Amino acid sequence: MRYTLRQLEVFVAVAQHESVSHAARALALSQSAASTALAELERQFDCRLLDRIGKRLKLNTLGFQLLPKAVALLDRAEEVEELLRGQQGIGTLDVGATLTIGNYLATLLISDFMQQHPGSRIRLQVRNTRTIIDGVRHHELDLGLIEGQCEDEEVITQPWVEDELAVFCAPGHPLAGQGPVELDRLMREDWIMREEGSGTRLTLEQAARHRRGRFNTLLELEHTEGIKRAVESGLGIGCVSRLALRDAFRRGSLVPIPTPDLDLSRQFAFIWHRHKYLAPGMREFLKLCRQMTEGIRCSDQIDLPHHS
């Protein structure tokens, strides 16, 4: 075989970082060692895999075709290495989760997984839907757990469990306890919103798309807990997953606003790259996720330890 795993590792890192120096740092190599490995790979096969555009290195057509195959091969190689070390081939898993899933479900799943597979390592990134999809598409994440839509042709989407958003306010807000509220009235309220690119924001905007006019966004926050605090202090109304509101509704520190005009149901989903090799660790993790939601209709029925 004329190429080495190290050469492929350098190629994948350069493709992800679009820079030899950043790739070298990520692999703990000197810049010249990384440069040499990439140059050797191209020289041996008399081909170009990346084009220099300004200061960045971008994949060309051949590079694009090679990337998923190189990633899959490196995944298999890692599995072989784990097996030879006597670690049942579970290895390292890079998981990306969107905020609701990341804050309420992912950490529990990961601790269960680590208990079942003590030799394994999991890295979790919690970001918005758009960022997680990008990470999966660029092979930076093995698996994504998302709460928004994914239309990307390079990415496989599998439904996981239903989720429902709820519009809510502080108990002292004029809309508290008023019964169902029409969309026109909601549009006039001050809103504490998630940022653009979040699945929650998209679901709410899609649900209201049949009405003209825009939501009156007073404040945009990236974190569900921040939105809950802002609404609790009376700044405006919000909309997040019922899963994140369950304890606050039970305590009465926040109250739901019934919104019959809005369909706020959505689906949590698993995503991975179309060319991804499903290593045993990934298959085990998916199995654990499905076990957690077995027989459950909606995410807010999942049995969780109480948040304060």
C-alpha cells in the first residue's frame, strides 16, 4: 500500500482546518512534518487534493471524494487499535447536541454510556442546530442530536422522539391565566428569543408563517436558561421546549400560555454523515438513546433527575 494512515490523518485535519499549521497543531505535529506528509501523499499519486485560495486550503473535487473515505478508514483503524489494546473497540466518540438536548438529555446519556463502557471517551459539543449540521458535514462530529430540521443531502437524518415547544410567561404577566391567546395578540408582545440558526426559533417562525408581520424581539439569547430567567423577571414572553420548562411549570415560577393557533410540535433527530462508518461505539450510543425514549410519546415525559 503506497499511502500511510498518518498521511490520511494529516489530509483529513488539513481539510477540516483549511490550514496546514492549524492541522499540525491539532495533531501535535510540527508544521514541516504535516506539510511533508501531505506533499508525499499528493506526489505518490501525482494528484492535487487541495487548492490554495487566499490564505486557506480548500478541497478540490478529488479531495471531496477522498475525504469521507479517508475518515471512514481512520475510524476503522482506530477500532483496530482499540481492539489490540484490549478495549472492546468502543474508542472515542465526538457527539454534537443542540441546546435543549445537550442541557437536559446528553449528559445523562453520556454518563450511562461511560458506566457501560468504562474504556470509552466521549467529547460533547453543545451548539445550535446549524452549527451541529456543519460539524457533521465536515466530519468534525461523529453524531449529531438535533432539534431542528436538516435538509442537507450529505447528512442522514433519523427521527428520535417527539418534542413540543410551549409559549410561556411569568405568573405576574398580563397574559398569565388568560386562557388561549391568539397569534395577533402574541405578535404584539415583547419576546425573548433564541438566536437565528436555532431549531427552536425556526419551529416558532414556521408555526407563525401564515401570519404577516414579525415577532417583536426584545432580546436574543443563546441559552434556554437565560431565556427562562429573563421571562421570569417579567421582561417579556418566550418559547422553548416543554422539556426545559417542566420543573418551572411544576413550581409555578413560569406559566404556559395556550396557543391553539400555533403547531409547536417537532422531532428530535439523530444525524450523521452519509459516508460515515458506524463504529460499534456509535451504534451502542444510538441504542442507548433509543432505550431512554422507549414507549415515550413526547420528550417532557422522559424521566429525569429534577433540576432546581
